[in-house]
Amino acid sequence: MSAGLYDAFRVNGGPTLYDAMKTPWEADLVTSGLIFCFGILAFSFFIILPGIRGKQRIFSLIQITASLFIGGVILVANFSDRWEVAETTTLTKYKAGTGHEIKAHIGVNIGLRGINITLKGDPEQQLNETINYNEHFSWEWPQGRMGFGPFAGRFNREYRAAQFRGLPLPILWIAEYFTFDGEGIRWGRHYRQAGWFAHITLWFAFPLWLLSNALFFVLLRYGAWLLMLTGGSMVTSCIIWASIRNFNDLVIPFTAENQLQFAFGGAYWINLITGVVCIILGIIIWILDMRAPAAIASFFNVDVLQDSGEIEADDDQQAVDAEVTEVLGEDALRAKTSMTDRPPAQIPGKNGRSSGATREDRDVNDDDDDDIYEPPTFMAPPEPMEKPKRSGTNRFQKNRRRPPPPPPPPTEDDIYENDDRYRNQSDVRLEMT
């Protein structure tokens, strides 16, 4: 029989057989996928750095690296199984009913969503089989009823399934500690509650990190504040985990010398340190934005004058208030503020109703009346000015100049005393018209 094109690795014409690809227990698919995702983003940004000129290339490198590192820590710590770790190497029973002992390395990783237990023989080949187990037990998220029935919590149901599968005794011995839920022995309940609240605060930190990245291109002070809130959320998750996770220290003994004693893992420490660094960076950026806005704006490549209008208005108002305080005292400044904040008084019209005119408008109208009845003063005619072009809006606008009010009617007493004055004023109006 001649070898064909697709006959490689086949025996007697059967289908191709491949050896089993055992995934190491340290490699978590979710964590690896998140790290790979942020690595791709970083690589995508790094390849465009040569197109940036001058010092801005270094500034952009620092910003991209720091921002993606913070976002990666938030997501990786949220899904990591290394918030608490413990390991030991000991002699232990292997399986129920056999009576055989093995020497194995036992490791336990506790995360926000469950625990991961590893049993690896030392050496791996013992009792004519390969001893290399990795089991994950999850407690997401309801506590469930007592026991191991269909309405129990997820952890208890997975523990009972592991018993039916006949897993080695060390794995079942460790998982059993997290199924107790009575008196002061409630490690599973406390760890589940700590993981629940800690993962909520980490999910809250993620949108804050996104908003801080966006605001660093708009207003630096707001970006600094949100960066501080991001770090505060990350630190809060660590505080919640350390305070709620366990009231009694969990120690799992195998022999008098070999015990599993739990300590904070890498995910806890990197999340805590990154949160503290975020708070410090936010404070530094905020102070530099107030004290050295030009330098920090050059670092972030933003316009330092984008909020200058508000700044100048505040500075002018502060200068005016300082002058008023210096000349007239603080009482005058308070009186000025109260008069400025007070709404304009309305002038009552007929039947006691408001006419809609303020006292300032009435004073202006009174001045206009005085100008009408005063003798005219002849001035040189102004130079002719070019008539401005009327736009479409001005062409259809109504004229806002109000006509002058009519003169008051004379009374009987004033007819004889002011007859000459009224006659002169009427002559003047006739000459003006």
C-alpha cells in the first residue's frame, strides 16, 4: 500500500492520533487571555511611537505603559486565583480504600471566585500511575442551602461530584474545609463574601480607569481625581478581602511538621501596590496642574489654555473682591455680595400686579423723561458713517427702541403758572420736528 498525502502519523489506515496536551495548572485561560489582550494593545501603540517627534515620544511611551499596566492589573487581579496561596510537600494517603501513601507536592490558590487545588507526585510516577491532579472549586455566588443537594451552594455540589469521581484524599480533605458552615467554622462563607465585595470594587475601578484616560486629554485635574478614585477602589478591594475573608486563620494540617498555612498571594500585593501608586500619581498630577500647568500640559500634550477663560474670570473676581476689602472692609464686601446675589426687584403696576420692569429700568426711563423736557442743546452733526450691512437675523428682528413717553397732562392749578413754559416747550418740539 503506497503512502498517500494524508497518511502521516496514521497506523493501518486509521485516523491520526495525537498525544494528550496537558495544560499546566499555573496557566489559567482567563488570566492568560487578559494578559495577551493587553500585550496586543501595548504592542499596537508601541509600533506607532517612532512616528512621534522629540520628547513627546518618551512621554507617550510612559503614558501608554502606565495606563495599560493599571488596566491590566485591575482585570487580571479580578479573575486571578492567587489572592491567597499555600503549599507544602508531605507524605499523605492517596485514595480511599487503598491504604497506600505517596509523597506529593500540594498547592492551594484562593481567588475571588473559588479555590484551585494541585496534587503532584514527587516523583510523578508512583503506584504504577501518573499523579498530577489539578481541581478547581467555585463558589459563584449564592450561598445556597445547607447540605449537598440540588439547592445547595455551587461549592458543595462540586465537592459532592468530586467525591463521586473518586478524587485523591488530599484534594477532598482540603475542599472539605470550605464546606463547613456552622458555629465559628465558616471559612467558605467568609471567603465567598470577601470575594463578592472585592470583585464589585474592582469592577467599579475599571470604568473609573477608562474615564481617567479620557479626561487626561480634556482636563488634567479631573483625570487626576478619577485616577485617585481608581486607586482608592483597588485599595478598598484589598482592605475588604483582608478584613472579611476569615476571622479564624485557616491552617490545614497533614502531619505535625507539614501544614498548609495561607498567606497573601501575588494578585493581592500587586493590586494593593498599584492602587497606592495610582493615588500618589493622581495627587502629583493634581498638584502640578495647579503649580506648574505648562509643564504638565506639555507632558500630556494638551492645551494649557483650554480652561483659561474660567481661570481669568475667577482671578478678576478675586482681584475686585480684594480691592473692595482693602478699601472699604469686609462689611462692604459682604454687602456687595448680598446685593449681587439678590434678584432685581419688580415694580408693581396697576391693581398691585407686577409690571415686569425693575427699579433700574424705571430709573432709566425717568432719566429719558428728564432729557425730553429739558431745553435742547445744539451739537455739531456727527460725521456720516457707513451703514452696516443687515444680516438675515437683524432684517427680521423687531426694533427694540421704545418710543418716548407722552408728556403728563396739565392740571388746573398748573395751567396759569406753567402756561408760558408749556408754550415754549411745544414751540421747541415743533422746531425739532
